[in-house]
Amino acid sequence: MKRAFILGTGSCLPARKLTNFDLEKMVETSDEWITTRTGIHTRRISGPGEENYLLAASAARRALRNAEVKPRDLDMIVVATMTPHMIMPSCACFVQAEIGASQAFAYDLNAACSGFLYGLDLVDKYIVSRPEMKILLIGSETLSARVNWQDRNTCILFGDGAGASVLSGGGKGSGVVDADLRSDGRLWNLLYMHSPASRNPDLEQNCHDCCYIQMTGRDVFKHAVKAMEGSVQELLRRNGLTIHDIALMIPHQANIRILHKLMERLGVAEEKVYVNVDKYGNTSAASIPIALDEAHRQGMIRRGDLLLFCSFGGGFTWGSMLMHW
């Protein structure tokens, strides 16, 4: 049985860097306060001509070039995002038009920060059924449009960007090995974002306070570490593996304290974990594919390496995946 195999990767970051020192002029905070609590030094913020679908399309073009696949050869496009350019049409449809992938069908997927991981599992299911399919999977976010820039607890965390992968059926022993995906909708109010205000007064929510990201950080931290650790341990146990069998772990880049705590509890060496949260902050569904593209282009991944992805996001959604490169 052929599983989803990554043919090529690409990413795109907005040009503008917003530093912690820039934030000191915008909100009551400091470089030291941000760095010690999050590990973030800079994040990228979209400007004119850097809408979500344009970031996604740019990352897609780079992934297609890397994979040596033409846009017209794509069968499917999935964009994982919680900050689409419009509610309708989907970001994926905009990308399809932008890159000229006229034969592909396209749609969006929203699992917050776990979106790319959920998307990988979804793509794998298509490819198991039709191994010849060529699928473009993108994680793309413009979170700068959905944070309250007066709330120092959230505005310091998030950045914009896009990462993409082109996938098809791999050879024997390559591609996706297994995934463990989970969610718990009972805890939604610890990390959420309202939609725009309802035009139907009967459906308007009394607590509506604009569509900003809202987060109870301390509780999210506790749930995130425990949930990701549990998912990874279950995935390894189910496949008869230990953390020492992993060549490289690429986690969701949320917060350096979360990452350090997760590394400690899993017993994984820091040199086996790819970290770029210091440069880009939390880019939600884009964080894993951006990190994957960087690791790939830096020569940190070799053919046959066993990779581990894990993520946690609003919903709550979380999970982990094993993949042979």
C-alpha cells in the first residue's frame, strides 16, 4: 500500500519583521518579558500584496518547483487556515486560480494550529485510495489581522506566513507511517476567535467582542504539553518505537516554554527538535510546514529518516504523525 510521500516543500514569509523592541512602543511590554516567556524575538507581519492566499500561492510555487511538478498536474489543493482571505470562496480556490492549477479541486480545512497535521492525514487517505494523485497541501495564516494589538498576552505571540508540501504516492516504506489525531470541543473557551458579528439579531452572541484571538494562556499551556505528550507516546507505543528512533521532531512552534517542557517529558534531545519560534512566533497552521521546508533546505533531513510531527491548537485539536522521508 502506497502512503502520502512529500515530493517537495516551500514556504513564504512576509517582508516586514516586527521585533520585541517594536512591540515595546505599541503595548505595555518589554523584550525581556516577551523573550523569557515565549522565546520569540521577531515575527513577520503582512503588508500590501501579502494577503493570505498570496502568501499561500508563493509557498505553493516554491514547493512545486522543488517537487518538479507543474500546477496543471495537480489533482487537489487543500489549505489549512483559520484566517482565510474571505469566508467564501475558500483560500484554496484563490490559490488554485493564482497558480493556474486548472485540473485541481480545492477546499479549506480549519483545525487551528493543528490544521496542517490534520491535512496531512486527510491527504494520506486520498493517496491510499489513488496513489497517482498529486496533492498540494498548504498551511497559511495572516494572524496579524486577528489579534488585538492592545492585548499584550496575545499580540506578542502570533505572526504571518505560509508553508506548502506537494505529495503523491511514495515507494515501499516511505511516506506517512501512522497518525494520532484528537480533539475536545468542551474546552473551546480557553482558546477561540469569534466570527464577524451576525447580521441576524436573533443569532447575535451577547458576549461578542470582535473577532480577535482570545486565550487563557496558563490553561492552554498545561493542556498543550499534556495532550501532545500523550499523543506522541501513544503513537510510538502503537508502532513499537521509542523517541530514540526519531531522526527529527518538528513540533508546532507555539512557545519555547511549551517546547522545552515537551522535550523534557518525552526525553528527546534538543538537537533532534527543529525550533524556529524565535524568528516567526506562532504561525498556527503554517508553523509545521514552514519549519519542515527550512529543515529540508538546510539538509537536516535525509532519505529514510523517520520524522515526528506534533501539534496543539484551538478547538481543542491536537495530534501527532510519523513519516518516513
